[in-house]
Amino acid sequence: MKAIGWDDVKGCAVLEKYCKKCGDFYPMTSEFWYRDKRSKDGFRHCCKGCYSELPSVIKRLQIF
């Protein structure tokens, strides 16, 4: 997790989190991260884009 980034659009500081799968930083909002109440920061370890590519999720979403 990156301590603080600067958001020029809103003019305020935003927290960013590192995605362990793709290696990018994204703002810590529900727009980019799924919630996980078991984690310390309240979000999953990988971003929404990477999460949807996990084999277990793909298998669950397949239509038979």
C-alpha cells in the first residue's frame, strides 16, 4: 500500500494500494477493489480486473 498519492483533479490526498497480480497502484476505493473484511485494509489483494481473471472466478462464471 502506498502511503499517500496526490489527486490533482480533486485537489486532495488519496490512498493507493498495490495490486500483487498486475503490479499497478490504484486508489483504495470500491471502484478498483472488491471488499474483504478479513484483510487489514478492507480490500482484496488484487484489483477487480485481475480478480476477474482468476481461474476459480472464470470457472464459477461459465455457463453450462
